[in-house]
Amino acid sequence: RGVFRRASARPIPPTGDAPDLAWTFSLALAGHFVEVPDALYLKRFHRHSAHRSMRSEGIARATEIYRLEVEARLGEDPALRDEVLKEVERTLARRRYLEMIKPLRRAGRFAANAPRVVFE
């Protein structure tokens, strides 16, 4: 969550697969982000939150959405575009792996009594 210039925003192609990530990625390509190392709040997921309706549309669809954003923002620099797309593919492959092991991670967090997201 943060503050951004409206002129930097672009509409993201319709997707139910974490559209806020694609939107934030697009904004990152347009400018600079400042990291705040410590969480300033805990996210709450409400009964009608879009979080509950998000579903993976597959790596191919996610890759296409990110490719469109990279080409729109960095199309004038082919070397940079190719470098960013390579990193996107690596990151999406890691995301697919993390989705596969998610049940194990949940069990580990429960066993370690780690802080959990609050569902209302």
C-alpha cells in the first residue's frame, strides 16, 4: 500500500489472479519505490474481500499480463525489457513452487505458533 502519482497508473488487463501485484509491478516499472522495513499494520481479510475470489489463472496467463506491462513501460529499451522479462519468468516459476508447498508452510507456521492473518 502506498502513495503514487495518478499519471503513472495504467489499467491492468482483467484477471482474478492477484491483480494488485500486476498493478504494483507496473507502477514499479514507471518509477521508484521506498521500502518501509517494518509492517505498519496487519492486513485483515473481510468476508466479502476479493482475496477469497482470487484464483490462479496459470503461469502462461500471468506471464502474458506481466509481458504486456513490461512492453508498455520498457518497450523502447530491448535489452532492459528482455532482462526484466527473464526475471519475471524466474519469479513466476518460484511463485508456482511456493503454491505447491503452501500446505506444508501453513503446517509449519501453525507448529511454530507464528503470527497469522486475521480473517473477520
